[in-house]
Amino acid sequence: EVQLVESGGGLVQPGGSLRLSCAASGFTFSSYSMNWVRQAPGKGLEWVSYIGWNTNFIYYADSVKGRFTISRDNAKNSLYLQMNSLRVEDRAVYYCVRDVNYALDIWGQGTMVTVSS
Amino acid sequence: QSALTQPPSASGSPGQSVTISCTGTSSDVGGYNYVSWYQQHPGKAPKLMISEVNKRPSGVPDRFSGSKSGNTASLTVSGLQAEDEADYYCCSYAGSSNPWVFGGGTKLTVL
């Protein structure tokens, strides 16, 4: 079964850091580009970051540029998002999402990040 | 990058058809045939329903169809069923450096 499982969410104070992980299974992880997409409570979807299959290309939304870092370890079938200088407005469910043929075809169940003092 | 524009709500009775619009610009919807649609039930992850404007992934009922004209894409749900009640999001490829832009979402209610 093709599956993405996120972990690492939790409660952090403003200015703090968190590292999200995403474990992939059921497909050849190293062949696919991956993304992080977030959804604030009661709000819509927002693309956060993209990484190419071999890390050749990496992009960030303006809202997180300079604070978040996406990475991957193809040997471990894992995707990561290092989040620094967290803000209250970063509070959201963060989804790990596979990218194929210009569509986001497989989504994880999401991990909740809460930024509050 | 501005979000794509969707109506906040749509509704229809069982068996009817409903169409949800998604308006962007020539830099996203109008510039690429890479519009996708996602269904999200409460508390669940989004699910891909339509890719590349009008392609249905395996397992998606043929009641769901997509189209595009200029800078506006549309999702049509025919033969509405109770389980179609959900939030629907459009998404467009918008170029390599900022690849994905989403619509604000449309809450579909089956009356």
C-alpha cells in the first residue's frame, strides 16, 4: 500500500523550532518529487515547499522562505521539514504530499503544529 | 502568488449536477493544463479527484469531471450522492519556482 506517515508535530513557543518527518512506503520514494502543504484550522490549503527527486530543485513559499528547510533521505525513504523561527501564523496541519505528473496524488494523514506561548 | 478564486459554497439535491468554478490568471490556470481538484472530508486528508484539467485517477467515479476555458477551470459533479458532501479545492501549477497555487475551497452541500 502506498503510504505517507508524518510525525514530529506538537506545541512550540513563538520563535521556537520543530522538525517534521514523513516516512514513505509502498513506492519508489527516490523517483518522486515531494511537497509539504499546510492547512490552518478552518482554512484552506497552502503549499509550503517542494523538493525534487534528487534534491536538484528546492522551492519555498514566500511565507516560510528563510525560516523553513526541506530535505530528504532517499536511503531512508524519508522527507523532512525543519521549521525555525516559528510564528503563531504557522499553526496548521502539515501534510507530506507526493508529486506526480503535475498533481499531488498521495497525501499523508497530517501532523498538527501549534505555535503558542 | 494569489490564491485561485472559488465560490465559498455550492449545493445540489441528490441526483442533480453541480459545477464549481476556479478562476486564476494566465500565470497559472490559463498558462498550463495542470489544474487538479481535491476532495476533503472533515478531519481527513485531501484526495486527488481530477488531474491535468480532466483526468480521473483510478478509483474516482466518472461522475466527477473537469474542464477549463481560459483562466477558469471547473469541476462538475453529476448524479450527486450524499458522500459527495465535502470541501473541494482546485490547484494549478504556476511555474517551477512557486509550483502550486490553491483555491480557497468550496463547501459542497448535498441537500
